[in-house]
Amino acid sequence: MRKKFEIVFLRGDPDMSSFHPLLKGAIELHCHSYPSLFPRKQTDWELIEDVKAAGMAGVVLKAHEAQTVDRATLLRAKEPHLHIYGGLVCNFFTGGLSPAAVDAAIRLGAKIIWMPTFSSKEHCCHFGQKKTRFFNTQRPLLHPEQGLEIWDENRRILPQVHEILELIAESNIILATGHLNPEEVMVLVDAAKEHKVEKILIQHTDLGIARVPFDLQTELAKKGALLEKCYLACSGDFNDITVEEMAESVKRLGVESCVMVTDYGQAHNIPPIEALSNFVGEFLKCGISEPQIERMIVQNPKHLLGI
């Protein structure tokens, strides 16, 4: 019975040597796995098997609809040599822009707090006219049509957002910008700096959901934020930028300001670690050196996570 359980539960791919050797010691900061309300490619356990097979140092679990700290804690107990962490996305599913929810997540061990993604006004506007089916259920989720913003009608940061920033600063964890529009991102980063938030991650800067113009990327880098260079933006799902164009943006920004992530995990795409491996190989072909890639997938993520 034990052997049968292990065969069903683990992925067990025959050729794990296909992962790029530069993944050794890397950390994937942005990917998705199951359980989820969204169709996902892998379970948490299957994702971790790939992390181990690639010789990576760890992974951050992200979910739009639930905090991932509990899952990460249990996975880390099983695999104590890995850095497996979770956090909280401030969507309607998890309480919205709730300092209480953020406080609880941080006390449980969250390493990252994401601003609204699926529930942001920017996201709702982007997908509002589309008929995309996101969920695993037939009945639509209960979700307000009006998306969340971090400011009031006068574009002043909401009091609860200031509270959240204070909690993040006190705990010295990562603030991630989610799917906010570029103007919100700029205002949020300035507010975060005022609150002494030291670790700021700008999400998938080239992805069409909430694309950040390059001049603003440059400005954010100067403010000390790290910018996600996200493989999903180059995929057939979005086609917002080519890998070559993204590599050129990295050369202009400097690798000290960038992290490479995939945002993969969708059921129809290849698994996240395979995607990260491909991403590394393609960047090498674009003239990004091995030490530069190591900076973006090993050193910068570890700095953000405090490890």
C-alpha cells in the first residue's frame, strides 16, 4: 500500500537531468500550484519534486485565492533542507486590503505580501470584456465587480494600506505590487519607502495585465526596487514581449535590479521549473552571462527572502 501511494503521489519523470545546471541553488519567486480554484499543472508536492531534481534552493508558493503559508510550512517540515515559503495576496478571497489578515499571515511566517492581483481594479478592467474561464467550478465565484484600488478618489493612499506597509516594514519581509496599474505602483513604492519597507518587488513588469513602461521601470530600479522579468509575458498566453526584448531590458536596467521568474503553473503550460530552465537557456542565447543569471535567480531572490 505504501509503494502504491508513492507512485501515485509523486511525479517520477524519467529524465530530470534536462533541467539547466544553472538552476542549482536558485529560488523561483513566482509560480502557482495545486490546491487551487484555478486549473493548475502540478500539486505542491509535484512542484517540490522538480525543485529537488533541479538542485534548486527553494520556491515561493503563490495563490490568488488563499494564503500559502500553511502549505509552505508543512512542505518545509517534510523537506527541511529547502527554502519553501508562502505569503498572502490581498484579494477579496483573503479579506482584501485587510491589516488583520496581513498581520495573521506574517505571524504564521509569510515571507511576502502581494497587493491585489485578481481583485485589483486593473485586473478586473483588463479581463472584464473577455470570456476567459478561470475556475475549476461551474458556478461563478462570488466576487465584486468593482476591483480594489490602494487609494481613494483623491489618489491618497488608504489608511489600511499604510497599516499594511507598517506591518511589512516591521517584519522586514517583501512587499510585492501585484496587478496594480503603473501609477498605483509608483505611489505605493513611495509610500513604502516612507514606511521604511526595504524589500520591494515589482511584479511581472512586462506582462500586459499591468505593464510598467520602461521609463518607470528605470525609475523604480533607482528607488531600490527589484523588478520581475517574467517568462509568462513571452508566452503564447500573452505575447507581450519577446525574450530578446526582455533580455535587452535587463542589460539596460542591470541584473542587480532584476529577478527572473516564470509565473507558470497554468494547466495548459509546461511545469514551472521546466519553464524556468528554458528561460535560463534562452537568456544565455541572448547574451546574458552565467554570473548575471545567477544574480537574478540565486542571489537577488535570497536577498529578498533574507536567507
